[in-house]
Amino acid sequence: MRLSGTSSLPSRIGLCWVAFGKFFWWLHVSIYPADSARYKALMGGSMTFAQFLMFLLPAFAALPIGFITSNALMWLVPPARRAVEEKAKGRKWATFRGAQMGLFKAALVLVPIGVASGVLGALLLGR
């Protein structure tokens, strides 16, 4: 059985990742307004350490957020909820609550690391 909400999971993770990147670019430009005109110069060429911190590392923070969002949206559809509950019987981490708690614990670690690295990258970019 294939649930309809699972096919768009990569897009939810991608949207979170893009949102992180746009936020950190906005943060950089608010601190260094002159860099808004130098976007191509700052982003061109090989990836710098600051770009890695600002754009790549937050991808790991987007993973649990995307999974939590997908699970929550799937839970809102009663037939999907019943199908998942049937398959989850007898499995501790397969229940909605168990999965969300595990993802929340992962988010407690990954999101602060992703946000801190993004802020650091925004401060270091082009300096």
C-alpha cells in the first residue's frame, strides 16, 4: 500500500532546506548590505567553508523538520492514519507518537547545529 503523502516528502525537506538557505542569505545581507549586489561573486567558484556552513550543513537540520511535517500532514488524512496504525501494531517506533518523538529528539540535536552553522556561515561569508 502506498500512501499519497510519502511521494512529496523530498519536496518538504527541500522546502525546509531552501528556507534555511534564504534565511541565512537574508541574515548575511542585513549584516553586510553591500554584499547584496555581489551575490554572483560570492557564490561563484569553489565552495568555501562559509558557504558550506551556510547552505550545506543546514540540510541535516531540514531532515527531521521535513519528516515531522510529512507525518503530521499524513496523520490529518483518516484513511492514511488507519492504514499506518494497522501496520504499526506491535512496533514501538512505528506508531505516530513514537515516530514523532524520535524525530523530535533528532531535531533537538540537528536544528540547533544547523542554525548555529548557518549563522556562523552568514557572518563569515566574503570576509
